[in-house]
Amino acid sequence: MSDLEVVFRILAAAAVGFLIGLERSRRIRFVGARTFALIATVGAMAGVVAMRLHSEDARVISTAWPSTWGVPRR
């Protein structure tokens, strides 16, 4: 995952969270747009960190999964 993709994901999460917050604030709810944007941004950052920490493991699993499971070894 490139740095540009990371920035895009975090900004997209903030924008979606902000839109959800705007909709809730229109209905006079307690939590507003800034709070939802902050929560969505932190969630996206946590997801990016988790993917970066486990990226090598994920590649090994994704390349080995369909071809080796259920096939007997010779």
C-alpha cells in the first residue's frame, strides 16, 4: 500500500464520518459531525497501521490459501 493510498483512505474516512455526523446533527442528536469525523479518522488510521504491521503475513496467506488447502502433499 503506497503512502498516497494511505492518505486517501484516511481522508475518505474523515469525509464519510463528517457526512454521517452532519446527518445526525440535522436530526438534533447529541454527537455531531466533528466527533464522527474524528472517530472515523482514528478507525482508518488503526486499520492502516494493522495492515502495515501484518502486510508480509497477509501476502503469504493470500498467495498460499486457494492452491494448497485441501490438496494432499506428495
